[in-house]
Amino acid sequence: MKYEEAMAKAIELARAAASASGDVPVGAIILNQSGEVVSTGANQRELSHNPVAHAEIIAIQKAASAIGNWRLDGCTLIVTLEPCAMCAGAIAQARISRLVFGAWDEKAGAVGSKWDLLRDPRQLHKPEVVSGVLANECATLLAEFFEEKR
């Protein structure tokens, strides 16, 4: 599966979560080494009243359960927004091999914007990072969401 195809699916997950529960529209997909979807996630903080219910965390938990192992070696995480520090830490702890994200998060991004936790030389696990996939579409989705909230 091409990154753009997976990101388009992540955008749809984000859009659905936002309209269903009012959560910030962030969607995530985890692919195995063959490019097959192992799990999906969307923000559920508002829905579940859980501050750690970010799309990435939900997708990682579901993938570990589906695979039957906490190590997600060889997996690729596709997410519509640059991960925060919590999610970047979870990505490293899960040993995800590749992170692909869309929009940059200048306020809380931890993979290059505000911090760069995954590429820090002190980090034990350094996944490959691919940024800016369908960035305009991802950023527009977020901008429209926040504009409606104002």
C-alpha cells in the first residue's frame, strides 16, 4: 500500500471521529511488513473522557493485541498529525519501524516541530520518519475543525 492511500484512509477515520464525537480529527493506521492494515485508531479523548486516547495510542494497542506481541517491529504507523511527546514515546516503546505523518504540529509536535524525540541521538529505537504525506489535506481537515469550534 502506498503511503498516500493509507493516509487517505487515516483522514477518513479522523473525519468520522470528529463528526461522531467532536474529537480533534486525527486518524492512524498501522500496516504490517506486507502493507496490510493491522489496526486503526482515531482520537477518542472526548468520547472516552480519557486524556491518553490519542489515535496513535489506540492504533498501537489494537495492533499489539492483533499481532499478539508488544513489539511492532516491521510495522508502519501512518497518522494524519505529527505525534506529540506521549505518542512519540509510545512509538519508540512499541519498536515501530516506520512513522509516516501528514500535517506538522507546531504547538506540540515531537517529531521535528517542537521536539524531535524519535531522532534524538540518545534514543535507543529510531524509526524511519517520513513527513508531509498529504500534508495539505491533513492540515485543512484540522483547520476546518478548529474554525468551526470558534
